[in-house]
Amino acid sequence: MRTSRARAKIQAWFKHQARDQNLDEGRVLFDREMRRLDVEGLDLPKLAKAVNYQNAEDMYAAIGAGDLRIGQVLHQAQQLFGETDDQEQLDRLLAKPKRQSSKATKSDITVLGVGNLKTSMANCCRPVPGEPIIGFITQGRGVTVHRQDCSNILQLRLDEPQRIIEVEWGERAQTRYPVTIEIQAWDRSGLLRDVTGLLGNEKVNVLAVNTLTDTDEGIARLRITLEVDGLEALGRLFSRIQQLPNVTEVRRLRNADPDQQVRKGGA
């Protein structure tokens, strides 16, 4: 009897130690993925429940143990952001009452409280489905949609608050959106070919490529503007790029220059 109790106690101790380790490792994995995807403002308790865990710590532990994949978390994060996330906070910031929404035709954006309006994605921050967004009424170009944390929209909120308007992602999000990423790698022959080959195999549309090689350090940086349909797809793409030989880092760039041109480099 004593042996059974002692064995159970030892097993419980090891299980507790494993949970602590899994929790720490899972939190590191989660935070690293959010940083490289440049994602902020997630409601962690709500996200944890969406992936069937009681709280964020249980979610982290599951990620660390391999019971929950980052891709599953990204999928649920995108679904949550597709809803009216943080709407009360948004209403307070805009000092406007919440109103009925009307969906613009042939658009992935829902504009609250107005009729059909032309919408376009802001080049400065290039939001994709799965991120909190806000709109700015332009002169002659309809509503420009920004990420809520875009530095430009934060300034416009101060300068011309009367032109700020509430927007949400619509029900369908099948359109592809431009995103600029940066790949850092130890320079080698065929690096650019391998990256573009991978993107071709994944059927990713590439809009622009800019390469720069530091010959002294032997480091190549590839800045690529491509089109994705959301955060989940971008996360999968990052994982595949990270597996290429010599690649050390892949991250999404915020407020990248939308007019970058293709340029030959040493990669």
C-alpha cells in the first residue's frame, strides 16, 4: 500500500514538473509566433476557450506538450478577430454609439452605420483577416482600412477624428491580401531560387522581391511582398520557409514600403 502511494506521489511530482516545463516552452513558442507574425491585442482567455482549454496557461502547456498546434491557435485567433472583437473599447475610442451594420457589396469589409462604400487596404500597414482594423474616410477614395495599431491611423485619430469610422471583417474572406515579410539567412548559392521555388510550390503570388547581402557578415536579407488570405496561411508559410537550409529568421514587416522594386542581389 505504501509502495503504491509512494509511486503515485512520484508520478504526480513528475507530472507537475512536466506541466511547468511544457507551460514555459509553450509560452515561448506562442510569443515567438505572435512576434514574427506581428500580431497584437489577442484576448488570451477567450482564445484559450476557443481551443477548448480553461485558461491561457492550460493552452500554453498544451502547446508545449505538442497536444495543440500553433496552426490551430492561429485559426481560432482569425475566427475571433472576424467577430466584433473589443467593440466596446472601439466605441469608447470613437465616442459613437454602436449601430447596425450594412455590408458593402463585393467586399470583405463590413462598414458600420453607413451604406455601400468603396474600401481599400492601407499600404502603410496592409491588414489581413484576423487583425483588428479601423477605417479612415478619404476624399474620393472611399474608406481606407488600417490596422488599429498602425502608426498612421493613430496620428489621424488625433488630427482628424471625425473621419475615423468603425469597420469589421465581413463574413467572407476569400480575397488575398498583400503582406511584406523579411527572410534572414546565411548567404549561399541558390538561396533566392529555393525561396521563390517554395513560394511557387505553395501557389503564393509574389508582388515584389528585394534582396540585400552583407558580404562581410555573410548574411542575406530577402524582403518579399506576397499575397495571403489570412494569418493562418501566413503562419504555415513561415514554418515552411524556416525549414529551408541556412534560414535563421522569418518575420512580417510592419509599415513596409509598398513601392519596393525587384532588384538583383547576392542571394
